[in-house]
Amino acid sequence: MNQSDAVAALAALAQPHRLAAFRALVQAGHGGLSVGELREALGLPPATLTGHLNVLRRAGLVHDAREGRSIRVHAALGRMDALLAYLTENCCGGQPCAPRAPACY
């Protein structure tokens, strides 16, 4: 992944509804979600969800497949992995990273 691809992906995710949609699709795994399932989970009007999905598609973060009369949307997990790898490349300058602090509950 190059810098412009990373910026496009991060910009696409820098909106609450798009981030929620992407996270829901990541949680759904390889099976993805139908557009209707995703819309119900997020509580968004159809046109609004379509606009958000178009932004995520252009960034390469989601893809979809027609299944009969419905469309199933999937997170582009390889693209997500590439973004994470880009963000953590050369983490800590090649030195061992400090242990992470325990999560607060």
C-alpha cells in the first residue's frame, strides 16, 4: 500500500457511519452482510447507506456480489490488512515495542 491509498482508506473511515459499517462487515467475516442486514444494523435510510458504501468501495475497503435479488457486501480484509501493515511498518524503529498497557474496564 502506498501513501495515497492509505490516505484514501483513512479518509473513507473518518466518518462515524462509514466506520460503523466497515466494522460491522469486518465482524461478519467472509460471509459479509446483505445490504438490507447492514442497513438494519446501522439504522440508516437506504440512500444514505448507498452513499457511504460508495465511498468505502472507492477506497477499496468493501466489495459486493449480487446474490439473486440482493447484494451481499464484504469487507476487503486484504486491503484492511495492507492498511494496518502500512501504519505499523517500521514500528518502534526496529526496536522491540514497549508492552501495551492493560485495558481499562
